[in-house]
Amino acid sequence: MELVQIVFDRFTDLDVFLAWDLLNRVRRPDYRVRLLGTQPSHTSITGLTIPMHGTIDEAKHADVVLFASGPETRVLMDDAGYLARFALDPRRQKIGAMCSGALLLAALGLLEGKRATTYPTTKDLLAALGVTVVDAPFVVEGNIATGAACLAGIDLAGWAIASLLGEEARDAALAEVAPVTPN
């Protein structure tokens, strides 16, 4: 099982690192999480540079593909060369996006005829692409999921884990980071 996160320059740190941490709480020999980009490393909007494990061309082989967000999504959604490198198949892959990452899903044609959510500042742009935008924290339409804000990494990671390994595995991974509640 392979889960990948699509990263690009000026990505939103929390999108990548929160989902990365949660996805990696599953510990199985047949399960791996990787970061894919267009360069050997990418730098977040706050200036943190991280290495990639491969290129976006490899996303077509993954079981789960999650797109990060950041201001560059508004540029990348119009970059035909960038988009052409993805050969995603929603019939066999789970594909999700956080916040403005939904713009990339729409540009790839993956939100056609579907409901989706995104961060409030991106709603109008996503709607202009013909997507039915709903006010919800998390939306799943078949094998496509969108999250409305940076903390959607919790929902997306949980959805990805449950999709591959079931609810028990999801609950176990998320329980490791759940807030402590008083007795």
C-alpha cells in the first residue's frame, strides 16, 4: 500500500506535516507514505525546505494521493504541463485535497459533477470551475475527498487509512493524537 502527498513550493506547512504524521502512525511492512514533487525538495510558505521521495509522475502508482494547498495552487491549476504529469484513476485510487488543493482536483477534471469543499477564500474560484461548493468541513464523493481547512489533514488521513485498512486502523492511528479529556 502506498500513500503519497503532492507537494509544491509555498505549500501550507500544516497540510503536509499533519497528514504526514498521522499517515505514518500506521506501522505495517506493506504500507508506506511518500512526498512527491517536481523538484528534489520544496520550500513551504514559512520557509521550511523538505526533501521529496519521488516525482509527481509516480502518483499514478499510489493507492492514495493527497494534494496539499498553498498559494501556488492558483498558478499550477493553469499549468497544462504540470497537470499532464498526473495520470490519476479515481476508479482505483483514493484522491483527496486540502483547502486550495481542490483547485488542482478540479483542473484535473476529478470534481466534475461532484460536490466539494475548500477554504473560504478559495470558494468562488472553485465554483467558477464548475464545482458545486458546499459549506462543510469534509466532503467525500466516491473515491474523491476534499477538506475545507488546514486541520482537514485529520479527516483526510483518517479517510485514507480507513479506506485501505478499515475503521479500526484509522481509530488506532488517530487515538495516538487525540486530546486528553478529563475523566
